[in-house]
Amino acid sequence: MVLKDKKVAIVGGGPGGLTLARLLQLKGVDVKVYERDVHAEIRHQGSTLDLHEESGLEALRRANLMTQFKTNHRPNAGRFVILDKNGNILLDEHALGDDYEETRPEIDRQALRTILLQSLNPDTIVWDSHFVAMEPKGEGWLLHFKNQTAYADFVVAADGANSKIRPYITAIKPIYSDITIIEGNVYNAAKNAPKMWELTNNGAGSVMILGDNQSLSMNTKADGTLSFYSGNKFPENWVAESGIDFKDKKAVEVWFKEQFGSWHPMYQELLASDEVSIVPRPMYHFPFDQTWETLPNLTMLGDAAHRMPPYAGEGVNMAMQDAFELAECLTSSEFDDITDAVSKYELNMQKRASEVTQDTLQNTQIIHSDDAIEKMLAMLSGE
Ligand SMILES: Cc1cc2nc3c(=O)[nH]c(=O)nc-3n(C[C@H](O)[C@H](O)[C@H](O)COP(=O)(O)OP(=O)(O)OC[C@H]3O[C@@H](n4cnc5c(N)ncnc54)[C@H](O)[C@@H]3O)c2cc1C
């Protein structure tokens, strides 16, 4: 194994980084995860994630964590309701009863993180480690965090969409995907957004509302939070140029009324209470043909390597597939040196991510097109 006697540093304890840590530890690799969160219990944005058979679920299978997944997964959370802007229900998978086939089981982001964290050896995670820079040292890297330094022979960037490590690998920049998302969480949604909560089948389903070349997507967390995100075709710098203070819920509410005010009144519940948090996110992707020269002591996975809008539910699945493919290359006896092992991983990952990014952008385009409803209904019915 090319990592024999090597110290591995994974920067970022999201689903990609933690899956990789678990898989490397199962093979006896000396691995640390450096995570900027100060502790595990920090409240996270984001809602349920559907895991796909060949990627997210396959990663958990290889990590021997399927029992924990089955205990924590959220049956039926993937059942879809599609509505138009006037509040008409056009598709309701809850009505399918026992005929509904759950092919992509859902789990809360936080529950997935807990399962992965609990699977690691004690002291694997170094919390409160905010990466700022690194420099070559010997055959590896000296990593600088805000409050400490650490040496590693091999570094994996798993630090997400705005990766600080990616520029040490490539100068390729992301491309704006023409869509900006405003992500929100309504806490205690049964009280604060009762009609919308009901649409999610009282916390057990996903909802998409389409019209006017814009979208509202919603799903729920087991703790009673309703997560939603609007999708709009805005210019790249709209967040800064709009003049909206996204920390001021009232200012966002005014914008929401301008943008979605002609839609059914029940949708206005999303911004109506004071128990709402908001984050604006312009959506980016990387060029389909991105490649870089493989390095002997550094690689990347997940959103650091390939960003995309969330309209195909692929981001976490891709990150977890990266993790198991990288772990397989790094722990196989097939390769003579690290560069060969990493090169095999990177070539496969770049090709797979390119295909998935193209599919995702196609979905994104459909969802925000003039005939979004017809096309989505056709897609979901397998036409
Ligand atoms: C609104 C929205 C909805 C989404 N819905 C879905 C969905 O339904 N299904 C799906 O599959 N994907 C979805 N995604 C995408 C998904 O969240 C990402 O693709 C996925 O989380 C990527 O995993 P990752 O491990 O690469 O990075 P992340 O999950 O971003 O994890 C990165 C980790 O690195 C840490 N970190 C960052 N910077 C530093 C630093 N400088 N130093 C140390 N640590 C650092 C972060 O704290 C974090 O823990 C969605 C994304 C958005 C924005």
C-alpha cells in the first residue's frame, strides 16, 4: 500500500472527508481530519440528503455503516409533491401508498455526519482547525491553521465549495451557472409555516413549486425544521448588487414578496416568522474538461473538486463516491507509488464529475424553463 508509514491529513469534515477517513482507517492508515467547526454539535444548515445506490449507499456499505444508516434513515422523506405557482398539486407521491418504491433513501445531513464521526477512532478529528495556508516541507506539507500548525506527508482537500486548498492543485476557476439560490430554514415549522409543513406531509416529504422561470424547493429535518431554497436566474453578482442585507430577515421578506408575491398566499409563510435563517448562494460549476497535473502529496474530493447546483441531488453522493474510489486507489497493492494511485483516482473522478455536472445543469435549466412543469412531470414519470 502506497500510504504505508505516511501521515495523512484530510482538511474538512463534511461527508466526503469523513467517509474517506473511515475507509482509510479500516485499512490501518494514520489519518487526521482537520475541521474548522469548533465542535461536533454546531447547528448546520441543509436538510435531508437522498443517497444513491452506486455512490452514497455504496460508500456506507464499504464503510460497514449500513446498519447505522438503516436505523437513522427517514423513510418516505423522498416522496415528492409538485405544485404550480397557484397552489395546484400536480403530482403527489404520498398518494401512491404502498406502491411507492423508495430507491433513494433519505437521511438528515446531521445524522449522516454523526454516524461517520462515531465510526472514527478517538482523536481522529481535530476540531477548531481553520485552514489558512500550507507550504512544502520535506516530501509533504506544513499546514497552517488559524491556531496551530501540523505536518502531513499526504493532504486531501475536502474543504467544500470554496476550498482554500484547491488553488495549490489548479488555477481553474468555477463558472457561474446562471442560478442563485436563497437557502432558508424555518425552525419549528409546524407552528411557523403550518400550510407549508402540511404540504411536506407533516415533515415526511419533499416539495417543488415551479413557475415563472423560478423555483421553490423544500424538504424537512427530523427536528421539525423546514428547509427551503428558491432558485432564480439572476446575474452573477446579484447578491452584492441587490443591496439586500441577507442577515436582515425583514429585508429578505421584502425581496421574497416582490419575487414570489403573485404566487399562492400560502407560500408567503416561508418568510413570515422570526424563526428563519437565510443564506444566499450563487451556484457555480467547474468546466467539463477540467484536468490538472497529478501531485505526489496532494489531491481533492467532493465540492472542492466539482461544484454543481443541487437540482439532481448528486453533491453528497459524488463526494462519497470520490472518497471510496480514492481510498481504494490509495490502499490497493496495484500501484508502485502515490502519484500513480492518485492519477487513477483523479482521471476517473474528473470524467464522472463531468458527466454528472452536465446532467445536473440540464435539470437546472429544465426546472427554470418556460415549460418546467410539463418537463418535470414527464421526467418523473420516466418519459
Ligand atoms: C441548498 C443546497 C442543497 C443541497 N442539496 C443536496 C441534496 O439534496 N443532495 C446532495 O447530494 N447534495 C446536495 N447539496 C450539495 C452538497 O451539500 C455538497 O455537494 C456536499 O456537502 C459536498 O460534500 P463535501 O464533503 O465535499 O463538502 P462539505 O459538505 O461542504 O464539507 C466541507 C467541510 O469542510 C469544512 N471546511 C471548509 N473550509 C475549511 C477550512 N478552511 N478549514 C477547515 N475546514 C474547512 C466545512 O466546515 C465542512 O465541514 C446541496 C447544496 C446546497 C447549497
